[in-house]
Amino acid sequence: MDEIRNDWTKEEISEIYHSPVLDLMYRAATVHRNHNDAQEVQVCTLLSVKTGGCPEDCAYCPQAARYHTEVKVHKLLPVAEVLDNAKAAKESGSTRFCMGAAWREVRDNRDFDSVLEMVKGVNSMGMEVCCTLGMLTEEQALKLKEAGLYAYNHNLDTSEEHYDEIISTRDYDDRLDTLENVRNAKISVCSGGIIGMGEQHKDRIGMLHTLATLPEHPESVPVNALVPVEGTPLEDQPRVSVWEMVRMIATARIIMPKAMVRLSAGRVRMDLEEQALCFMAGANSIFAGDKLLTTPNPDTVEDKEMFQVLNLKPRKAYKGEASVKFQQIPSAIDQ
Ligand code: SAM
Ligand code: DTB
Ligand code: SF4
């Protein structure tokens, strides 16, 4: 069995990433089968609970206030509306519900209290509840944990070296500090990045290196293909080829064998065969529903067909070793 290592060097990761692509896929598929049920794919749903008007300058993001995009600003949704959405997501087969807010950071105010209510509500439905709300202090992470938060998403997005080209309003260490606060609060960590933002291969390798050499690997690693949005500085970036997604996913799978590797943004521009290559390379989760946060995502009906054609089965909530560590309510198991 491949051992779980946190001492990968950039050279080792580079060698894996640059290996002949079919060998790379074969190795990743083997590692995947050694550690996970390769037929299982987790279906997650995203909901933007607070949209647009964000003070940050992330070059890829349609929700940054300073860019002129078609995103309509919306204040925090009412708790009941969010819970209705979560119920619908559960009924359509999702086992993880992720709430995103276009905030730079969490503030200790009434909106945060409402988010804590949302977390409590979704957790009591037996779904893994995840949030992505920007930077967090350790106290805020503990409050979320207490409310029943299972996972927190906070992406590194790119390498430390390329970071300044993409975001100037916070730095890489801020990102790492939040991940540490999440980890210390015993919340499951979800962190990955985006490809197709003009980065070089060495930046992708650098980002994977940072993730794989954290004291503990993130339990979840989203790999997003940039969705170029009109009005953002990255609006004209060319589409990434599926082989680049395959290299990223396969390398992540080999160096972090037990992580859920999420084929996240960018699926609308991939056909079934391309997505199949990503599952073969070790991806084992998708976001379902016709919208990600603000951009389109494949149709639920098409995704159901894809599961049938590829003989995939949706993974249950709270499954695997991580769930024992992060479980909130034992009665939710097997619901
Ligand atoms: N504001 C919070 C933050 O930045 O941490 C949470 C929401 S933010 C939209 C969550 C993640 O979505 C970002 O870190 C980025 O990786 C991803 N994302 C945003 N816009 C994207 C785009 N156009 N294409 C691909 N991924 C995107
Ligand atoms: C992640 O890595 N990808 C998701 C989730 N984490 C929050 C978000 C993708 C957002 C794509 C752009 C949008 O829809 O606004
Ligand atoms: Fe704001 Fe998050 Fe978008 Fe950056 S990625 S502009 S922090 S919503």
C-alpha cells in the first residue's frame, strides 16, 4: 500500500506531474483503487448565500465589487430559504451542502449568527455541511464547529509565487493561517485551486506541493478549471485542455491518496468522455445543480445519465475515516 507522505519534494511532484499522461493516469487509477471505492463519486451542492460586492480583487472572480460583471449583488439569504435549498439538494441526491459567501473574512456580527443557524439546520438534515466564507479566526472556526460545521473550503488557488499576479488584497500566509485555524478547530479541510489563470506548470506543482506538505493533507482538494467571466481581468483566458485537468487530478490523487479530489468548476465545458478521464485519473466528487455559485453547471439530468453510463454510484454522507474524526451527530450516519 502506498504510504501517506507529507514530505514530498517539488522535484518528486514535478516528475509525477510530467510523466507520460497515460502512465500517470494508470498510476493514479491504481492508487485510487488501493484507497477508495473507484465507483463512488460524491455529489455536492453549492449555494451562494451572499452574492457579489466583495472588496477583494481575485482576478478570476465575478463577485469582486471592482469588476463590472453581470452578477447581481445580494445580501445574506434568509435562513429558511437556505434550508429549503438544502432540503431540495438532499432530495436530489446530494450528501454535502456547501454555502459560499462573497466575504473577505468573517465578522462577528448578525450575519455570522445567521450562518451559524444555517449550519445547525443543514447538519440536522444529515448532510455534510461545508462553508466557504473567506478568512476565519480560530474563535470563529470553533463557533462554526460547535454549530455542526463538517468542512470548510478555503482554496490556495495557485502557487505562492503566482499568487501576487492573481490577488493583491491578501497574501498566501493569510490563506495558510485560516487553514490552520480550521484544522485546529477539528473541522475537515477543503482546499485546492484553479488552473487556466495563466500560471506555469511549476505553479501548479508548487500549489500541490504546499497542500501535500501541510501537517495533514486536506480531506478534500477541489480542482477548478477557470470559468472566464466577462468583466474580470481573466475574461480572455483560453480554455484548459482536459489533459491538463487530468494531470492535476492524477498528481493530486497520487500524492494525497485518501483525499476527496473534486472535479469542480469548468464541467460545463467538458463532455462526458472528458469527465470520464477525470474520474479515471482519480476525481471522486462533483458539484451538481444547474449553478455553481454564480456561473452555470451541467444539468442534473445530464449528470444522472453520466452516472448511469459510467456505472458510478453516489457516495453516502459521513463516509470514510475522516467522518469518524469530524462527525457531528452519530445519528446522521447512513441516513
Ligand atoms: N469569498 C470566499 C473566498 O474567496 O474564500 C469564498 C467564496 S470563493 C467564490 C470560493 C472559490 O471559488 C475561490 O477560492 C476560487 O477558487 C473559486 N472560484 C471563484 N471564481 C471562480 C472562477 N471564475 N472559476 C473557477 N473557480 C472560481
Ligand atoms: C471550489 O473550489 N469551487 C467551488 C467551491 N469551491 C466553492 C466554487 C466555484 C465557483 C465558480 C465560479 C462561480 O460560480 O461563481
Ligand atoms: Fe471575494 Fe472570494 Fe471572489 Fe475573492 S474569490 S473576490 S474573496 S468572493
